[in-house]
Amino acid sequence: MSRAAWLMAALLILSSGPADAADADDLLLALKRARTLAIRGQAEVTVNFPPGSEPTRRAGQLPHVPFRPALLERNFTVSRSGPETLAGRATTRYDLSPHNAGASRWSLWIDTVWNLPLAYEERLADGSLARRAAFVKVGALPAKVSRPVTSVPAGLRAALLRALPGLRLPAGFVPVDVRRQGKRWTVTLSDGVNVLALVAAPRGVQAAPGWRPARQARARCGWWAPCLRTHCVMRSPACGRLTRRVWELCDRARLQPLELPPEFSPLLRSPHVPVSPHPPPQRRGRRAFSAPHGLWSHRRADSRPGRKGRPHDRPRGADLFHRSGARQPLQPGPGATPGAMIQLTRGQWLYELLYSPQPLREKLALTWSNHFVIGTDKVRNQPSLAAYLALLRQHAATDRFEAFTLAVAQSPAMLRYLDNDQNRRGKPNENFSRELLELFTTGIGHYTEDDVREGARALSGWTFTGGRGNQRYLEAAQFVFNPRQHDAGQKTYLGRSGRLGGEDVVHLAANHPQTATFVSRKLHRAFVNDTPDTQAVAGSAETWRRTSGNVRAVLEELLSSAVFYAPTHRASIIRSPVEFLAGAVRSLGSPRLGPKQLLNLAQTAGKMGQLLLLPDTVKGWDGGREWINDTTLLTRMQVAASLTLGGNAPKLETAPTPLALLGRETPLPGTERLNDRQRTYLTLISPEFQLA
């Protein structure tokens, strides 16, 4: 086998970690998603500890449990079972077995579609039920919530041990929070989910019901009087063995008054204020992300809510790079010729793909450019190209696919590319009418030639004014409807008859039942697998039909589903040339590239088979294995070398980690002893990096 053939084969090898590690990763992703979304409905909550007068009650949602991912991974073994049905929905059960035999065991039921908890239960070390919460009925869609997890203050453990000499923490538990109220202060210990409360208070403190002091010690009178004299560790009976030696006082001669050292004092907060805001969680894996709503917005990155004179939303006109402002190094307007303008437009878009703070929106814009295809071989007008790209961003996660399709259909770029500006009564041009059905909505096999002809008649009269010819490439073009060129006669289109117009044709095509399957399959190809699973596509199509073409709802369900995070779908998409460039630059920490470098990279993407705004055919790039051949692989290696080893390679403040490059914590085998640039280069050209 030749080396080129070996490389191509290696690109198609999918790797997955051990089952238990994958189970833990999937659970942590669900818990991370639960910080921003929560299921609503009717839940039944049973609490046997601490004891109460009414152990079972009803609630509108599950009580919040503060899971701490880093500690949970270290102190628990996660195993998956199922599927199980709960509240009429399919779930996967995850069992958390603590490494410390004295701690409670937990089970969680995660909805396989929403990837959110539907139920959980805690069982004590002896197997008895401590508490359980489960939905009996759920709402239509999850609701937005905000549940930040406080980070562990630096130096908290050391300060605690200095303040309380002789204290021994139970295995697996670390201090995660400290709060003060009057003369009483509480330190919370956690192993990731189970909690111990270390309470220090003046003499005579009363334990809460179900809690009791593990041990008490009273200091002698005298100069100890002004200080806190009684040290109490309040604990749950569920952790009896854990606290047997949690509080071990030294000899009375060495007993220190309970005064915190200076470095401990700043950590104290009021009982209801977290110690410090939770930092952005580190992403585990290149595809381990949920779909936060902020990624859909068009808000400027530098806008602040409530700030007067600073608009929150981006204008929806042709100025699609308004957010970048002066930092955008390429401006197509001053292009001396149409060709130069097009090159600058490509470089400008590539800049956004490399550096935009909303990468998901840019990913979707790139995906839609391969669906609603235009080409600069015919569209050579700068305002038209800018308006087209603005539409892709504005409707990246649209809630009405019909409105998206109509906006594109009436854009001067699409009218020019598919010749509908030449579509007149008596002389119909069928190009756009055919592609509307074949490529934009239903797909091949779900329409007739009569539908194409009748659609062309209905779309007649749709044209634009301005911006025609090479001498007017900077003049804005505007959509117009010319009634004198419109065929107003009776038409039959996709089974509907009447005096149909262009809007009617777009409505019927966009809402055709097969459109849901056709477009959902493209979304699965973009985000899940180059060869989508038919059943999974059918599930997304059902959501599409239920929500009347709400792309946002389909994407949110898809990007949080078990299908998206399934091990069988990891590393199953061959990166396109543009995605390879964007992934490489972002993995390197987004070093700033000059205008010439950006233009060269845009041209290099074309050499690798993906020239922005100029797909190979009207149906777009085929993608998948078509991205890989001897020439394109060699070009990818040259790009990686120029970014890491070349004399003009960008300077890196810190070397990218394996987690940033590969989505795992270990480097490629055999690269451990290489320097940072060599290791990064070999990682960028590896089969693992070519797959997403």
C-alpha cells in the first residue's frame, strides 16, 4: 500500500476511548448542559434525609444538585445502562459509584434527546434511599436557566488547615466553599456531589434535625474567652465512617484560638454570595459543546447591556462585518477591479471564520453557503455578495426556514446566479425554479417537470435593479417585482392550483414534507457524520415538521442529543479545507495573521478544493472523502508547516495542548520528546486532526 493510500485509509479510522471514560464524558456533558437549560413539568420529590414532616412533595422542576465535574471524575466510577422510559421519554441511566465506600451512591436518568436530567436518586452507604426526584410529566421544550458553579478558591485547603491545626479531611473530599454569618462560619467539603458541612460556632450551637456534632472540644477559660470556644463538625449519618477521625484536636497546649490567618479572610463571603464567579468551563473534546443561545445572536461582541448609545443587535443590512470594525484588516470596497474585490471578500470572510467570537454562527453560514449556492463566476457585485453573506448569518439558526428561503430567493446574488432576473412572461427561465426544488427544499424525486415549469411562471417578474456590469461592481443592487413581466395566469404547483406568485411557490416548496428530511440530512452531515444515520435524520425531520421549519429548534435538539455525542459518531466528519484552516489557527490560540497571509490562505483553501463563494457546481461541494486526495493532503501538510515550522510562522505565546488540538489530554504517541513546534506540526497533519 502506498503512503498516500495509507493516509487516506487512516483518515477513515474512528477511534474511541474506554467505555467507562466515554460514559463519564457523556454524563458530564449532560450536567454541563443542565447549567443553562432545565426541563419543566411535574416532578415528584422524596426526601428521607434530612428527615421532614412531609417526605414527598410535588415540584415544577428537579431540585438543583451542585455537581462538580472535576471532583466527580476523580472520586466516582460512572457506568451506563438502559434504555429506560421515564415520564414517557427515553432515558439513559448513569450510576455513580464512589471510590470511598462510606459516601452515598447516585443514579441519574438523562433524556436521550434533550441530554438533560429527568430524574436522580441518592442512596446511603447501607443502600437505603436518602432522596429521589423524578419527573412524572414534562413540558414541550426545556427552559433557559442560569446555574453557575463556584470555583474552588485558590489556597482554601491550606488556609483551612492552618486555621484548624490537626484537621484531617476525609478521603476524596476537598473544601469548595466558605461562608460566615456573625460568629459562625461554615466550610463546605465535597467529593463532586456528596457534601459535608464543617461548622465552627460559639458554645451552645444547636445541630439541625438529622445532624449531630461529630466531636466537641472546649477550650480552657482565660485568654481563650474572647475566641470561639467550641468546634463542631456537623455531619450526615450517611457519612459515619468518613468523619470518624475528621476532627482530631491536638494537645490543649497547642490548641490555637479560632482566628483566621490574613490570607483566609478575603475568602469569606456572606451566606448567599458565591466565593468567586465560576470561570468558563474547559471544553472536553472538539465537539463537546452544547448550543448556548448566545451563539445564535447577532449581538456585537463589545456591546454591554444597558449601555446607552451602544446597539445590542447588529444591523441586518449589507454591512455584515460591522462587529469587527477597524480590526477587520480587509475591506473589499476599495478593490480596484471586480477580481480584486472578490479576493478581498474571500479573505474578509476567512478572517471571520478564524477570529469571530461566534464560531458556531460562522460554521452555519459556511454550511448554508453550500446549500443556497451562488458563485463569483457570475455574481461579481460587492454589495450583493455582502448582502448574501449577511443573510446567511442573520438566518444561521432561523426559526422560519420559509422566511430564510424567501429572503435568499429575492436576493440580487441568487437572482443573478440562477438567472431568474431573465425570467419573463412568455419566455420563462427554469433555472431557479428547478434548483429551488432539487437543491433547496424537497430534493430529487419529489416533484415533476410540470412543477418546474409552473414554478418558473410563478417566479417570473422577480428581478433586480442596479449593480450590473463590471464597471458598476460597487453599486448596490435592489430586488424589484416587475408586474409587466409576471405571468399572472392559473398554475398548478406541487398539487396546489390558483393564480400563484413567487411567494406562493416558495411557501409550498419550503413547507413540503420532504423538505424537512432533505435539509435535516444536510445538518447531520455538517455536525454529526458524513454518512448520516437514517433514523436520526428522521427524528430531526419530525422536529422540523412539528415546529414548522424552526431550524434553531432542530439544531438545539440535535446538538444536545445522544446521537451527537455517541462514540460511533466521533471523528466521523472529514474536515473541509476551510474548517481545517479555521481549526488549525484557532487551536494555535488565534495568532493574528496579516492581510497577505489571509489572502494566501483563502487561495490555498481553493487549491485544497474549497474556494469560498465559488463551489464546484450549482449543488455545492460534495465533501466527505472528496476532500482527500494526494494533492490536497500534501497541501494540508504544507499549510501546517507554514503555521508551525516556517520562518514566517506566527509566534505562539503558549504551545497548544493536546486537548485543544485533539480533544484529549494525551499527545500523539511518539511526539512526547519533540519540541512544541514539531509536536504541533505532526499533530496538525495527523489523521486524528483531519477528522471532527
